[in-house]
Amino acid sequence: MQIYKYVIKISKFANMKKITSIFLLIILSFSSCESDLDINSEWEEVTVVFGLLDQSQEKQYLRINKAFLGDESAYVMAQISDSLNFLPQNLEVKIERVSTLGNVLDTRILVDTVMLKDSGTFASDNNIVYTFDTDDFLKEDKLYYLTITHKNTGNIVSARTNLIHELELMSYFNNPNFKMGFYGISGDFTSSSVEWSHSKNAEMYQLTMIVNYTEYGITDTVIKSIQKDFPLIEHDGSDEYIQQISGEGFFNFLAYNIKKSSTVNRRINDIDFSLSAGGGDLQTYMNLNIPPTGVVQERPIYSEITNGYGLFSCRINKLQENVSITTTTKEAISNHLDSLNFIFP
């Protein structure tokens, strides 16, 4: 069986709409299975699950779908929502908080809701996801057991995950006088860095930089942003991690991602940093979905779902907003990127 190859960034998992698109592509891949599972030979209930618990989000989401069952083309069946979705009234979906001794401490019953999806290959009506409010249910030192019961058949699909402990960014972000610089008073580029401590149960990290600027047009003023996702960093046993940002790279990032204009003026504002971390099962899943470069295109399917397929793991996000930029850097942006019409002061 071959699962659809898709390049995924940890940060993308914060957006359920993007998760939906990725997840449905995975379901479509079941149509290309040749040996491990023949879903057209005899009816079989095949459940595909995708969920990531993240205590930094207000709501938790879970996708539960079925593989294509029938003799039609998978692309034809993808347009029919009944081919993708189980009837919510036929499922009981619950997540239990469990102590390290195995005692059930609390339970959440997930409710179904419909989430908007862009039109395309897959049916956009009845795009069903299952959700619950985070509240104080997610505790970083507990285990979480997912159970999906198919009421009509008695079939039970299950999985478990832990949570990633809270992320801790470098302490000097807490200093109100701290400023990040990429150009020195000597007239040379300088590097800056973002550092963080390892969080328990995290197996990979990814830093995202969002540069905010104001654009002054003839009739309006708009605050805009550009975003850079740095490469994944896998946990190697270290206690501390660092992402270097070179001055030259920062200036090139602005030059390549902001359109030249002679009709607007711009002013650089500040930087937001978003640090995302993923659990071990998510790391394995993403590594298996790296696009193949050799002759062999087939990859082993990965699933840690009991009696089903998919992924149930954890992620967490830490946002550091409004990091100031040094005056020297702002002036250099105005001088060296003059085609972008940045003004100073």
C-alpha cells in the first residue's frame, strides 16, 4: 500500500483547513493499494484517523473518515461526501485523560461539526470534523486515549498519545529593552539567533519568522507581513537549541518577498516568532512522507492507530510577538533596499 506523499511543516498543523486537505489526500491514496488491502474485493470497514492534541490551542480537532469502498473510480467517489464520511450518529468518539498508573481521570466526548473546505477533488459538502474545547482537560504530564466506537458494527478504533511540555524561548525576549539586529554600526551584516530549551516529549522543532511592516498607499495604510519557515530541527538529545538568522539572509528575505513599488512607502515594524514542536509519531509520519528522490517510489505506510490507519499524536506552539528591531537595522533597510521604498525614521 502506498500513502500519498506530501511535504508537511509542523506549523501547518495549526490550521485545521490545511489539515483537511492533507488528510483527504491520504484517504485518496487507498485507491492505489495493490497488495496489502483490496478494498473492492469484499466489504470491509476501514477507518482513517488524523488528530494532533495541542494544549496551546483553544479547540482540538479530529478527522475521522473511511477509505473508498466501491467499484467506482476513487476520483469519482471523492466527489461524494458519503464515500468519505461516517454518519456522526453512528460513531461515539471519546478521549480519556489517563494517569501514569492507568487510571481514567477525565473524559471528553467529541462532537461533530462541519468545517468549510475549498472546492476541488474532494466533496466540499458535509466536511465533518470532531472537536472539543481544550479548557483545562489537556495536562502535559498525562496520557490521552482515543476511542472511536462504530455503534452499528461494534468495531473499535483506538490510539494513544502523550503531550509535549510547554515550550520555553530564550529569557532575553522578556527584556523590554531587547532589540534584534541584522546590521551593525560598522556597516556590516550581523547575525541574530533564537534559542529555546528542549521540551519533554518533543522530537522535532520548527521556527517561523513573521516580519511585520506598514505600507502607506495613496488612499490607505495597511499593515502587512511576510513569513519564513526555517528547516526542521530534529531532537538529538540536546538540552538547548538555536536557530541562527544571518543579516544577509534577513535582507535577502525582504528583497525577494516584498514587491518593488514606486507608489507606496513602507516602514519596518517588528518581528513575530512562532516556535512549533511535534511529537515522535508525528516526526516518523513526516519523515516517511519526504518526497522520494530515487527510483523506488513506494514507501511503507505508517500508522499507530489500532484497527485503523492514520495518526494520533501531539504538537504545541509558542508565539513571541512584537520583537523590536534595532534602529541601525531599520536605517540600513531603508538605504540598501531603496527599491522597496522603506522610509526611515
